[in-house]
Amino acid sequence: MQSEITEIADNIFRLSIEPPGAPVMFNQFVVRGDESLIFHTGMHSLFPFVSEAVAKIVPLEQLRWITFGHVEADECGAMNDFLAIAPNATVAHGALGCMVQVNELADREPRPLADGEVIDLGGKRVHHIDTPHVPHGWDAGVMYEETTGTMLSGDLFTQYGSTPPTTTESLVESALAAEQFGGPTALTVSTADRIHGLGNLNPTTIALMHGPTFHGDGGAQLHGLAEGYAAMFDAALGACV
């Protein structure tokens, strides 16, 4: 196995690996700046492959921020492996997630991020946005890099199987179809509104954890996804009446 590296925006790199037999691809993202950041670490078992790819973009010892969408093995399983090899790195995650999990899981004290807080990387600025239960997980959040209009969307828009590195094709239909595999998205009264809020940022690049990176009208994609989930929620509610 090895990671495929694609520059998806100026100094933002997608690292993609597909373990044998896995139903999805696993993507990590490196935002290169004066203080470089990784979004998703991959599983502990994938650390040798992911770290080798990261080192081709930025020296590992210079990695400054370790971030992820929510606490799950494929998002942050190698968190402590990266902390061990990058002495100046700090884990940064939503304040709630730090309180309930990351404070105990990380080998060094993490930096809790408030909703909307910005990390200035020097050349790049990433916003942390809380999205509880979107798509799943109390501590869920996304990151938005403002200079390139890139949204690091975590598990939103998940696609199964092999995909190309980038696409301009709509993500909505395949994302809604993926809900048939275990129903991973928490359908609540606030699900659609939270995704509409992300759509209002009008990203031009959406970087998927499981699937290709989308280039185009990201706002339309997010609003379309929100409408699809709203319809699912209404149908489920109607079935209970």
C-alpha cells in the first residue's frame, strides 16, 4: 500500500489510501503553511504509510497542528503516533470533543477550539466549525480554509468504493445513496439547518474523507445534501405518526 498525493488547492494536499478489502478510501489532508496542519491522521495501523506521504509534503518534525472531524479510528487513530514524531505538534479539536474524549486520549494536552475559532497557519487560515451529529458524533466538526475556499468536510458526502482524486460531478445523489449502508448520518431537527449553514460559506472545493475532492459550486452541493436529509427526516417522522 501507499498513499496517492494530490494537490487539491494551493498548498492543500489530499493523501489517499485504499487498504485491501476496505469498502471506502481513507483520505487525509495536509495544509502547508508556516505552521502546517494535518486534518485526519488515519488509523494507527496506517501510520507508516500516511506519515511517509506527509513527509513528502512537509518535514514531520515541523508539523504543528493535528486535527480531525470527530473522534473515530480512521480520523484520529494515529494521533499519538504523530505527536511522538512531531515534537512541536498540538492536537486541536472542538472544545466539547476535548472535554469528553481527547483530553484523555491524547498524549499531550490538546487545544480546545471554540465554534468559529480560526487557526492562522501563516499563509493559510482555517476555521473550526462545530457540527454536532452532522454527519455523526457529538463532537463532529469541519474545517474551512478561507484563502482557497476549501472545506475539509470529514464524513459528509461519503462515497463507497474507489473514486478518482477529484471530480466536478454532483456528490449529492451518491451521498444520499450511501445512507443505505448502516444509516451513518444522525437525522435530527437540526441536521438540514446545520448543513445549509455550511452551504452559506459557498466553498469552491469540498475535500471528502471518503471519496473524491469536489471542485465547483460547493454551496449548491451542501444545500442539495441538506434538502435530501430534510426529506429523509420528514419521511421518517411521517412513518412514526
